[in-house]
Amino acid sequence: MEERHAIPGASRPPARRRFPGLASQIQYARRFVERMVAPSPETTTATLLTSELATNAITHSSSGLPGGKFEVSVHLAPGWARVEVRDLGSPEQPRAQHRDPYDTSEHGRGLDLVEALAAKWGTEPRSDGLGRLVWFELVWDPREAGAAGPAGA
């Protein structure tokens, strides 16, 4: 499951972590991203959107099947972060639903949230053919954070 993408502006190699495809692992994915993105002013947004993508990975892809897994990568540069979630794929491509604000159904708004809060987001098949990659990017004024990167780095 190892892919290498050259991310323009990234100041160091991405931090990566694999998780079992279980709902209980979403909190650990959030914490991982929180540690990597802090002290950015976008830390809360990054953890929220990671939660949405990880939930989608285990709910709507083969990552949620027995033995499944997903991987989270965090790329950082001053004033910028890209979070990627790699899953084991499904026949359908992830897409925002653009739900009516008065729609009261409980599901189907995760990618709408990603679309609304991220500077950019997208999805693409993994280069190894074993699933897909869903990502989002956040930007901020780097002067608002001590430095982009793990706390204490």
C-alpha cells in the first residue's frame, strides 16, 4: 500500500499511518492528524474532515470488510496541509451529494462538508490499482501558527 506522490510545496516526507478498517479506529486517525497538523489554526478542521474520510473508507469501501484497512497520510508545508485517506475501493466513486439544507436524513453529508471546508479536495484511483485515494487540502496564514508540523518538532 505504499505510494509516493510528489506534493508541490511539501516541506518534508509525509507522515503515514495504517489503521484496521474498524469504526473504533476513526478516533485514532483523528488523533494522528491532530498531532501532525498542530499548532495550525486549521487543526480542528483537519481532524473533522479526516473523520469524514475515514468513516467513508470503512463504510463505503472494502476497507470496512473483515481484514480491511485504510491509510492516512499528512503532507505539510508552511500554511498548508494535505491529508490523504487511502482505502481498498468500491465500485462507486466518492462524490459530494449537495443535499438540500432542509433534508433531514442522517447520512450523505460528509463530502459536502469536505467540499465546504477544504481549500481543495478530490479523489483518484490508487496507482497500484488496489483502491482509491481521497484527499483534502487546507491553507492558512503561516504567521497564525508557530510552525506547520507536529507539535514540538
